[in-house]
Amino acid sequence: MNGKQAAGERAVDYIKDGMIVGLGTGSTVFYFLQALAKKVAEGLQVTGVVTSMQTAALAKELNIPLMDLNEATTIDVCIDGADEIFVADGSVYGIKGGGGALLFEKLVAEAAQQRIWIADESKTVTQLGAFGLPVEVVQFGYQQLERALAKRGYNPVLRRSADETPYLTDSGNYILDLQFEPITEPLALATELKHMTGVVEHGLFNQMTEVTIIATATGAVSVA
Ligand code: 5RP
């Protein structure tokens, strides 16, 4: 058992019969999907709405029934991981998109009644920004945006795949990872990035979760 597994498995407690469930992306969600699939095999009826092609493939392999986000008039709960989790004044702020799925993850999270983050304790931070902030951008003329972000001191780095070609999101966009240390004003930064033409979405998930399930390497789980 590791922290990711313990957190992922605990999230299944929130899934009730008949629910439509947003299925996040990443290695912590992997454990949630394994645990959910076990329940489905035992008769639990749920329908998943995926946040990436990677999760779609895994959910299909595990026989978790799926529906398209377009068809989901509501999503009862969305379970997803995070790259950084920061709590201030009772609000939770986070960085997501390490796995490149930030756009679909945000779309599904925004459609969900309840959002639950699952993570090992390494993801909780005292300030945001040590993890590069992913910003999904259109390919056309992206270097203009890269220069504009660099001028603002945000140190953009084009994400690349293992073969060194630019990483492509499920929507065929690029990702610029911004380097900050630290992010002191996540709300203002989110607004600023949203207003830059060519930015499709950014990985700041401000006040977008109701429950966090954090687990230690020994499997001790805390829910907040
Ligand atoms: C993918 C994400 C993931 O939720 C985030 O990167 C955490 O991943 P992991 O559970 O593998 O640590 O935002 O875009």
C-alpha cells in the first residue's frame, strides 16, 4: 500500500448506486479506478465521464460503463488527483495538469456537484508554484504567447514528449509549463492567464474541490 493507493481506494466510499462519476486522470486515479471496477463487478451501477483518452482506455479495460460529457445532464461526483494542494483561509487551491489533462479535467470538474481530490501527502504544499504551472495553448503562433509569458517573468517551457517532439494534449494543443516560486495570488494569476489570447486553459484549480483525501506512505488517510 502507498499513499496514492490508499487515497484512491478511500474515494470509492463516496460512490453510491446510480451515480454519474467524473473520472480524473493520473496514477492516483488509477487506484481509484481499480477499486471502482471491483465494485462494479460486484453489481454497483455507475456511469463514468472521463477526463482523458488515457482514462477512457483504462475504464474500458476495467468494464466501467461510460458516457460522453455531452450526454451528462449532471455529474454527481468527480474524483481526481492533483499536483499541488494548498489550503488558505479554508479554501483549497491546486495545480493540475501534470498529466496534460487539465482542460478536460476542468470541464468535468465544473459540471460536477461534488469534487474530491485524492493524493499522497507529497502533494500538500505551504505555497503553490514549485510544480510548473501547465498552460494549454493553441499551436498557431504559440511562440508569441511564449515570449509574452517570458516577458512577464513566468519562464514558460514547452512541454515535450519522450521523443522530444512537442507534447500534444487530447485536444491537439501544446502545453507551456510556467515556473514560479511561489504563486502568491492564484486568483489574480488565473484571471490574467484566461485573458491571454491563445491560452486554452491553465492548471490553476482555485476553490474547485469540496473534499480532499490525503494519504501517507503507510496508508493513513485523512479527509478534509
Ligand atoms: C493530470 C492531472 C493529475 O491529476 C495530476 O497530475 C496528479 O497525477 P498523479 O496522481 O499521477 O500524481 O492533473 O492532468
